[in-house]
Amino acid sequence: MKFACIPAYNEEHSIAKVVTKSLPHVDRVIVCDDGSTDDTAKVAREAGATVITQTNQGYGAAISSLFDYARKENARIMVTLDGDGQHNPDQIPILVDAITTHNVDVAIGSRFLDDSTKTSGYRKTGIKIITSATNYGTNFKVSDSQSGFRAYSKDAIDAIHPTEQGMAVSTEILLKISNKGLSVAEVPITVSYEGDTSEQHSVSHGVGVLANTIKYVSIKHPLQFYGIPGLGLIVVGIVLGGIFLDRYLNDATIFYGSLMGSVVLFLLGAILSVTAIILFSMANLIRDRY
Ligand SMILES: Nc1nc2c(ncn2[C@@H]2O[C@H](COP(=O)(O)OP(=O)(O)OP(=O)(O)O)[C@@H](O)[C@H]2O)c(=O)[nH]1
Ligand SMILES: [Mg+2]
């Protein structure tokens, strides 16, 4: 059974077309209507989709519900795509093909493998920055870590339990794929940016997703993220302490600035270093549990 799974929030104008265009390529279309205030659920049902409804919690929560549903219903392949019509359902077979004929666990539709896709400069830059940060935490490299057009094998559906409620779920899933040793391939897809996409909305989303990505990656590499800055601060603290002692012993002057600086930096450095060690041990303990 192949499922097309579509998170949709207030998409009554686009959802019918996405559902009807997806149906020929899969066995079932599932729409997660996340507390829409319009007729998304009704329109999707009339177009032939099964609709899961929940109170609005965000894109990630919808993706998580779709994973649960696909797992429960024993889907062999799950393709996720957006309900706003930006992804072209006719490209579903390209993603499915990567799984069935090339045996990968996860196929990611990338906007950046084929240069004809018109993503605007600021959006492209934002996605590239988030993607670089994400790649730092995974053992593979992707060109589009934020793509919502993806296909998952049964092994991937069983192994991945997303918890992130917002857009950062795309990053979270990639880290989980990496931790579980699942295989990944990217295939070129096109995305349409016609119609209403708000720039400000995207910028604030992007900053939030980047912060979350750093959170995930820093937990994965705590020694680099907290340990190295921690040691750096300790060293600066010791140098300032040395300057204080030097002044005190040689000129009998008390240089309060360097004394305070020394104590504060040394303590901050120590806190960061201890954090690094604790996170490192915890990450080793809980690795692979989810
Ligand atoms: N169920 C659910 N779906 C959501 C939620 N937020 C967004 N979506 C859906 O997820 C898909 C992607 O969201 P968009 O807001 O279009 O994100 P985007 O494509 O990165 O940004 P835009 O360029 O503004 O379209 C769309 O189909 C939305 O309807 C939510 O809170 N719940
Ligand atoms: Mg969109």
C-alpha cells in the first residue's frame, strides 16, 4: 500500500486539486487537517482523501500524526507533500521509484538539484544555511534539508517517530534517519512559488528552524559546541587572572577589572565544559532510543 500524506492548514482552495492529482499515483491519500478554520477537511474528503483531524499544533505535529497513521495502517511507502499546491503530485512516482528500484529508505525531493526551480534569493540562502547546519549533524549530505516532498520506506516509517511540532521537524527527521543508519537519496523536484507566500513569515520561520537545528546538532556534538568554547573561556579567564596577579605582585595595584573578568569567564567556561560533558554522556546513553 502506497500512501500520499498531506499536512494541510486552511488549504480549502488548493487541497482538492492536490488530492485528485495524487490519487492516480498511490493507493490512498491521507490529509492531516490540523484544526483548519476553513473547509479543508470537507473539501479533502469530497476529493477522495481520508482525513485525520486534530487541534492546531503545527506542521511537525501533523507529520507526526501521518507517520503514526501510516505505521498503524501498514503502509509500505509513504509520500509526504504539501497541501498548498507547491509540490506537483505527478512527481510522486519519481520519489517512489527511488525507494522501490534503488532500495533507499528515504527519498528527498530537492529544489536545488535542478537549477530551473525558481526559489528566490533570500529563501535559497536561508535554506542553504539551515541545510549546512543540518548536514553537520548527519552522516550524509543533502542539498535541501527543508523539503517537505519526501518518500519513506516501511523501515523508515517504523523507525522514525518525530516529536518536533513546528517546521523544524524536517531537520529532526534527517537527524533520526542518520542515527538509525537509514539510507537516503535526493531526487530533483520542482516547486511552484506562485500565489501567496509571505516573506516575513518565511524569515521568522527560517530563524526558528535554524535555532532548532543548532539545538539538535549541538546535542549531537556537545564537545565541539559547548566544550571548545568552554575551554576557550577558561583559558581567557586564566590569562586575565595572570594579569591581575602580575599587577598585584609587581606594582601592588589591584586591577579589579581583570579580577572580575577572570572570575566570571572562568566560571562561565567551567559551566560550559561541565554542560558539554553531561550532554556528551547523556547523548551516548539515549542514542538510538527513538
Ligand atoms: N496540518 C498542518 N499543516 C500545516 C501547518 N502549517 C503548515 N501546514 C501545511 O504544511 C504545508 C507547508 O506549509 P507552508 O506554510 O506552505 O510552508 P512553506 O511551503 O515552507 O512556506 P510558503 O512558501 O509560505 O508556502 C502546507 O500544505 C500547509 O498547509 C499546521 O500547523 N498544521
Ligand atoms: Mg508552502
